[in-house]
Amino acid sequence: MALLEALVVFVVGFVSGTVVRWFAGLAAFVALVLVILGVATPQITLLDHIVQRYYLGNELLFISGFLFGIDAKQTKEVVVERRASD
């Protein structure tokens, strides 16, 4: 995988983590409704192509970006505190 592709996958994970942090309750509710209605995985050709080409095999990279996105605010606060104490 090229460096650019790895960077894009990581950034997508990071943005996804940030969005989930912002809208976690709403996202959980919508996901539950979609699963109950049976429309959780609509067949969208473009989305299928992106998942097949970039996501499959890069799950750990996506998850790392996702987790960084979720915890970015707390991490920034800790870094600022450490710099201030030095």
C-alpha cells in the first residue's frame, strides 16, 4: 500500500472517530433503527467499491485513526498540560 493510501485510510478513520464522538448517542439510535428495519447495509456500488479497494485489509489502520479521533480532545489537553508543567 502506498503512503498516500495509508494516510487517507488513517484520516478517514480519524474523522469517523471524531464524528462518532460528537454524535455517539444519535449514531447508536440510528444504527439500531436501521438494523431493526433490515436496511443496515444498502447496496451502494460506490460504497462497495471503496470498501473493497481501501478498507478490506486495512482495518487496523482505520481503527487506529478512529480511536485517535475519539480521544483527540483528551489527548490534546494532556499534551498541553505536560508542556505547561515543563
